[in-house]
Amino acid sequence: MSPSYQDLLAAAREVIPEVEPSDIAPRVEAGEGPLIIDVRETAEWDQGHLPGAVHIPRGFLESRVSGATSGTEQELLISCASGQRSLLAAKTLADMGYTNVTSLAGGFARWKQNNHPVEMPRILSAAQRSRYSRHVLIPEVGEEGQLTLLDSKALLIGAGGLGSPAAYYLAAAGVGTIGLVDDDVVDESNLQRQIIHTTDRVGVNKGESAKEAIRALNPEVQVNVHPFRVNRDNVLDLLGEYDVVVDGADNFPTRYLLADASLMTRTPLVHASILRFEGHASVFTPYDGPCYRCLFPEPPPPDLAPSCGEAGVLGVLCGVMGNVQATEAIKVLLGIGDTLAGRLLIYDALGMTFTELTVRRDPDCPSCGPNADLQLRDYEAWCAGVGRHDQVGATA
Amino acid sequence: MSTVKIPPVLRQSVGGEREVDVSGATVEEVLANLCDAHPAVGAQILTADGSLHAFVNVYVNGEDARLLQWTDTPVGETDTLVILPAMAGGAQ
Ligand SMILES: [Zn+2]
């Protein structure tokens, strides 16, 4: 005769020790307990769970358990609502070779009854789950990663060529707070590439214009408009409010200012610059990887560093490079993958080639080196000076 | 001959090319030959005494020449040099 449900439970009890909540609670509360795997369904998990538990619904147990555990010898406590599903789940794990598996007697119900601490999961709302479903499906992002993005704050310097696509995609991705620093207004000549703006918003501040587009795309995103130029007096306060800064500035004084300030506030700096058919991108991780000045100790003179306004830029190039920045910002915020830290990516749209150069920390870097005397300076004067006087760099 | 990749700001000085083939066994020789062939390049990347401006980076096969042997860094026949001044543009 096939075994009944009761037979299965009885068979499981023979190999799986059951642990009373009051016996294991002191270890769990001290953070020294076994790895707790909660095998209930998502709707049950959402109502609360044991502190520190990981959630693997029963149906996914076999496929996901190895990713959650450090090995078959790890001490595991399986929990469910009443202690039955967990018993069967634990038996399955024992069959899979896990040697140190117990089941929580009476389950979460008894745990709660005995007034042991309960952790409420931070969860996406139903609307958020739907909106960000393609993120949630990615193992490296998942619900937890999406919650991290929603809690994150990104500061974009410039809502122009690079800032337009970067801000648009970061907003779509659900980065919870986006700061836009731009004192400029939308001009008709911007619209060939600055896709977050519209023809009917010509004349409007770029931050305000971008805010309107973001509100239409994802009303959940908090947009902070900073309608001024970033400068020595405001940069530290600004950066201090954000988790990552995306540099889409159009001039060297601002870029060197951001480079130094991001070291001071230890804010990761996602860099890109563009001209004609070419784009550069990198990530500067303060005191961990190289900084902007390790890469470019000093700016070129003006005739070797024309702006896009002077030399032109292919509109779609902004989309590629702005989205490289958005990608890197998301990776920085989630702590996943390998960022461009230590590498300069060069995109040549004419040849359709991506080239990488190695960027190393300069031990003598005047900004991040061990002997650096880092302080915010008059970057306008410094950038104007280094171009004309070769010696300035040495003393700067 | 090694291949030298020319940044956008210097392309006019080499007749619009994105890369040019230049002979030379070291970074110094390659740059000297490049500047001989295209004097307008030299005017922009070399100082009055003929040394390279501090704002110009040179990479040999992706590595910063300053961290190799700088202008003495050997250059092979199939090597690629990148001349790289910083770019400012964010297309405001
Ligand atoms: Zn540095």
C-alpha cells in the first residue's frame, strides 16, 4: 500500500530531529543559530518570519538549496507554518545528502505563540513586483536588489547628453531618488541627443524638464532638482546626500572638482565623456581603485579639449555612453559584477569598437596618493593655468 | 610598423585618419616619427623642449606607458599605441 501523509511524516520523524522554538530561540536571537530555511509560500513569508531566515518556497527547495547553503555539512533548521511541511522538506534535504538538518517543531505559529522575535520582510508591493518583474527574475538583482535600488540615491551632474539617457534608465530601473544638477535650460539644439527633454519644454530648466519626463515614466521616483552649477561651496553637501555620482559634466573644472570631492565624501564616481564619435567611460572607486587624476593628472589646453558645442557629437553616442554609466551606477549600487574601476572603456562609434585601457592607482597621485594634500581649489583657474604653463601640474 | 590610434582632437592633424602606422622601436621613436610625418601633431602634444605634455597619456597594448618604461618602452611591430588626452564633453 502506498504510504499516507501520516506515514510520510512518521518516516521523516525517524531521521529528522525536531527542535522546539524555546530551545533554539536563544541561539537564533544571539545570531548564532543554524541557517534557517523557511519553506512556506511567499504570501505566508510576507506576514513575518524567524530572524535571519532565508526564504525558499517548498517547490523550489531542491533547485535552490545549494545556492543558499555553504555545503551539505552546514547546520540547517527548516521552518514552515506548523512544522509538517518543514519536516518533509528536511527529509528531502537529508535524502539530498545534507547531514545536519532539523525541523522547527510547531513551525512559525508556535514560534510566534511563544513570543520569540519575528522579522517582517521588506517586500515589494504588488504594483512594484509587476513593474520591476524583469529585474526580480534576474538572480543577481531579485526582490532584494530591487529594494536596494528603491532605497538608493543617484546624483547626476548634468541633465544633458549623458544625463538624459542615464537619468531616464535609472528612473525606469527604480532607483528611488535621482538628483539632477543643471543650471541650464533646454535649447532646441539639445534635442538631437538629450532625449529626456521635449520640443515643448525648450526654455525650461533641464532638471525640471527631466523631472517631468521621469514623473510620467515612473512616478515613484523622487527627483531632486538642483538648478545650479556644482561648485566648491556646494559639492560636498550635495555628494554627501547620494550613494553614487554620475558625471556627465561638459567641462574640466567640474570634472576635477567632482573627482576630488568624491574622494572626500567617498562617493563612487561613474565617469563618461564624449566627443564626435568617441566616448570614454570608467568608474572611480575612492581609495580602492584609481581616481580621475590617476588617469588624467591634468587637463589639456582648450584647443585640445573642445566641447561638444564646439566640435560636435553624434547624438546616439550619448545614448550608448549614458547607458554605460547607468549600467555601472546600478552595479555599484547593487554591488554586483565587475565595474569599470581600473579600466577606461573607449567606444569608437565609427569603427564600432570597444577598447579597454588599464588604469592603475598612481602612488604619487596629487588627489588620492598617500602624500596627497587633498583640498578643493579654484578649478577654473587651475584648469586655465595647466594648459598654458607646463610647470603648474608639478606644484598643483 | 606599430599602429597608433589617434584621438578625435588630433585627427585633423593626420589628415582625418583614426589610426596611422608608424615605425619605431620605442615609444619615443614612434612619437618622433609620427610628429615628423605630421608636424601639427607635434605642435599639440609636445612641449617646446620636445618632451610629451603631461596631459597626454600614451598606452602600449592597453597599458599606461608611464607605468612601463615611459618613452623608453619598447614597441613591437604588431603593437598598438593609443594617444589619449582627456575629453571633457558631456554634451550639455
Ligand atoms: Zn588618484
